[in-house]
Amino acid sequence: MTLNRYMAIDYGRSRVGIALSDPLLTIARPLLTLANDNEHLCNEISKIIELQNVVKIVVGLPLSMNGEDSAFTLEVREFASKLEKKLQIKVILWDERLSSDEARNILRNSGYSLAQSKKKVDQLAATLILQDYLDSSK
């Protein structure tokens, strides 16, 4: 029996945070941060999907505080659409307002330096997005 997982992506112009659920789809955990070079990003995500038996991707949608799309929101929507078509996997857009700020606060309160947090903030933000999605699905 193959155990399936969900993946979350915190998309950024330079870095992309990745998180995975456990096979029971209850707990999210950080996985890694990828460079957003656009050429290799989909291939790297595809490898993770295959290795980890990912059946759904949750992409954080950076809406403005009033809930409207910004130019960056449209960029993320385009990325999610491209990902879904290219990888033939279900992609869900999930409101991620303030997830990166929350991730920074968690890292700062955990004693990480600014340099250390830069390396972890994107994958922690992806973890927060995925955990929010998993919690809402219960």
C-alpha cells in the first residue's frame, strides 16, 4: 500500500519553500528551500512528488490584506496553473496572508539569527500554509 502525502509551496521570486504532510495527512513538516530559477523549479518539484508520493499541492496565495489580487498574486496564480498542467497534479490555492511574517516570528522567538532564518523562513511558511490547509480539512 502506497501512502500519499500533500505538498505545500511558499512561492517567492528568489526562493520557494517546500513542506510535506505526513502520510496520515494530519501534520505538516518543513522539507527544503529551492532556488526559483524557473528552468529547474518544476523538475525539482516533480522529483519530490515522485519520491514522496505527493497527490496534491497546496500553493500559498499572497492576497493583499483586503483580499484582492496584486501583481504578485497573479504571478503565483500563473505558476500554480503551469504546475498543475505540466505535472498533472491537483493544485489548490490557499490564502497565505502573513504566513511569512508568522514564520519569521517563530524563528526569531526560537533563537535563530537573521542569517539562519533566511535559510528556513520559506520552508516554515510552507509548513504553516499546509498545516492550515490540513486543519481546515478535518
